[in-house]
Amino acid sequence: MRRCVTVLVTSFVCVTGLVAYSGFAQAGGASAAKDDVLLGAMKAELAREQALLVLPGMQKPYFMEYRLDDVASFEAVANYGALTREENGHQRVVRVTVRVGDFAADSSSSRGDGAAVLGPEDNDATALRYALWTATDEAYKAALRSYASKQATLGRFEGKATADDFSPAKAVTMIEPLVALEIDKDAWKKRIVDASGLYATDAEVKQDAAKVEYSTASVRGLAVNRYLVNSEGTTVRHGYTGYSANVSVGGQAEDGMRLGRDNGTTGATAAELEDWPAFRKRVIEDLKSYEALRAAPIVDADDYHGAVLFSGDAAADTLTRLFVPNIEADRPDVGTTARTQGAYTSSLRARVLPDFLSVKDDPTKKEFEGRRLLGAYDVDDEGVPAQSIDVVLQGKLLNYVIGREPVKDLPDSNGHGRAAPGQAAHSRAGVLMVRSSEPLSDAAMKAKLADLAKRQGTDAYAVETLGGELVPRLLYRVHADGTRELVRGAVFDELDIRSLRSEIVAAGDTPYVANQLGVVPETVIAPSLLFGDVAVKRATEEQQKLPYYGPPSE
């Protein structure tokens, strides 16, 4: 029987401070671990399984890991000035990893391994050990089947694997204080109710209420306490919390084109979210920019090829989608000679960015210009200390971020094995920082855009924000005199990794901090980027019919 586990996780996370760590842990870390009922149960069951777990005639596991994620969540949603949903969740999920074989060749696969089951919501040590026992049994049997199948598959190939399946790591002890969900729920529910109704109540935008087809505001909070023990002697307990408040407004232009504005505020604590005046201002500005989009002309029918200036916000989104996944070293398929998966599999020590750009991933960096970085951490989700890595230096790819599954030329983890609650760990970025050796001021970037436009004999473009699939949300046609005109209905064409390598001609001097609040937190810090040649063309989506009649009156 297969066990299916659904984890109640929102996409809003951050990292708290370190209390105890490895050989230089603060006094009390060991005693805190000893006093923790859950850690005690996990360590006791792991010791029992290490002593007993072997089927007659079968291999004994060479590595075992237990992880428990205690997840508390809160979410409230308001539409049109009324609360429409409120959810409070709490769940514990246990993930067990069992590996048979050895470090060079074991039972693991690129899809992730192990078994996950729901754990008891109270601190019942016996119930937790029972859950661990059943999950361990399932994971071990699955590992034996996987190992036999994998060995048979490898037997069909002449060449040897390009890297070992797993890398050893020194034992780490890190004990952090437990975290809790702390937010004034009633105050925030009132705030999002008021925010979602501003389209119809605020004097600045009320006259446009009939043109708004949806107005939604939401608030979410997440608190995760993660427990990790493994057969190498690692013991980790750490917690992270994250909060987000978002607004989404939109509808259609007169020609039926769907338009919208979506953004929000994030914080490591609820206190770091925008206060009501700032959040209200955000909603009003979104409503005004939505109305401006409705009135804006559609981008020219003729395709444009030329200079486009990406704001720091848009540049960070572009790098997150095109660059970051390719420097996360995922194991290649069995039997191939590839180094990793993705577009940069053969790009080590080759140029992937202009020579004036360098990229570092430093999860140990907690703050930047007074702002907490949500991708920061001290020890990754495989129990390996985080490391600062020069990923790209003067345009050349020098390193991938990698966890404990090695790839060719990178035999050891650099502390980037990270996991969503209840899921297997994979190589993931932490705090990615892009810097230029030749930064230009905002004024110089605009002047360079104007110069490129003059050379190409046409207007140029500047994009402020992007939506999904790197679709421009706020795109401006920039005239020769520097004035800007908002346009709509555009998409970028041929914006890809080749554009990153060959078309970036300048970078700004003002870093933009993009905290990515997914189930695995990441931060990208990037300046504005000027591309010398990007294709801008009119979108081809069919325009939907407008509503046959207006919304209800008051």
C-alpha cells in the first residue's frame, strides 16, 4: 500500500538565528537536544533501526536519515471588501531516507528517495517512534528494490558513472529555539478586508469601481520547526517563520484584454510587513496602474528587436527563471555522461554571462542594507554547514550549488542541499548576489538606453515588472527625448540563456532584493540590466468578451 502525504505548506518562509552549531555550539545546545522529546524519540528509533534493520540475505543500510517537519500555517483571504476564507493549519510530517549500497553506488535516484508519513501532532514519543518504524520499513524495502533495478540498468552501460551517488559529511549538532506563528489575526483580517474594498470606497479610485472585475487581498503566515537526525551522528533542530500580505486587482480593457496588478509585502516576522498606511498606498497605486493599463495603447503589431532596460525587479525575476535553475546541480540520468541536468551541463569554466558580471551564492549572509534575507541559513537540510560560493567570476561559470549528491568535478556538498517540508532534499540556491565590475547609475543606464535607441533608429523599451513566464506587466515605450509611454499586450521573444550570455551590455549600481518566499526560501539580489537585443512582440491570446452587464450597485 502506498502512503500519500499532503503537507499544509504555504510559500512564505524565512530563517531565524543560530543558537548552537557543531564544535563551537553554545553551552546548553546538547542539553536542549537531550530535553527535546521529539529529538529523543527520533534518535532512539534511529539507533534501534541501525541495530536491527536488515532482511536475511539482503544488504544492510549504510546511511539513514530521519526528518520531521512541524508546520503551522495561517491564511485569510478577502474579496470585494468581505472576508471569504480563513484557514488555520497544523501538521507534522515525517520523512525517512534509507540508502543501501555504498557512497559510490547506492539505491538513490534523481527523483528522490525515502518514505513520508504523517506524525503525531502531540509530543507522544511512542506514537512518533511507531510512525518512524513504519516509514523506515517502507523506505528500506523500496531502497532494496531500487538498488537491484539500478544495478541491472547500470549493467547495460560500458562506461562508469561520472560521480559517486552520495558524499560523506561530518556530524553536526545545531539546536535552535522553537518558533511559533505570531501574528495579530484579527487586525490583519480587518486590514485585508478594507484593502480588498478600496476599489469601491476610496475617493481616489471609486469612480473606476465598475471597471474592476476582481479585487483580492490576502495574508499568510508559516512557522516550521524542522528536526533532523542521521546515522552519521548529526542532530539538528531549527525553525523558520515567514509572513506575506498580497493584493491582486484586475479585469479587462475595452477590447477584452485581461489585465491585472499583483504584488505584496513580505517579512521574517509579521512586524516586518508593511503597516496599514503603506499597504493601503500599495493597493491604491495598483488600482491606478491597472486603470492606466486599461487606457494604454497595445504594443505595435510589428515585432521589435532592440534595446530593453530591465529594472532590478524585472532583472531578478529573469535571473530566477533562466539562470538559477541551471546552476543548481541536479544529478543526470543513469547511464549518461552529462555533468548535471539543465542548460549549463557542459558550461563549467565557460562564459555564461558578460565578463563584467560575477555571481556569488552566500547563504550565510543574513542581511543586506538592513533587510533580512529569507534565503539565508547556517546549516542546510542535509546537515551540512552552508558555504559561500563564487558561482560566476567575470562571466565564467566556476561552481554549481550542490548538496550531498555529487556531480562530475564536484565530489563534495557545498551546503546547498535543501528541502521543502516532507520532500527530499535537492541542490538549491540560498542568497544569490549578482554584481557588476562596471556599475552605472540609474541616469547613466537611461542615457545608454537612449543612445542604443538612437543607433537603432527606433524607440526603445523599459520593463518595470514581470508576471509568470516572464511576461511584461508594466512595459514602457521609451522615446528619444527620454519620455515613457505605457503599453500593454506585449511578450518577450528569444529571452533565454543566450540573451544572458551575449546581450547584456550594462548593469546598474542599485541592487534590488528579491526575497523568494517559496516552500524552499531563496533570495536573489540583482541590479538593473540593459539588454542590447530583445524581441518584443504583440501577444496572440484571444481577447475574451466583456461582461454583458455591470457589477451590482451599492
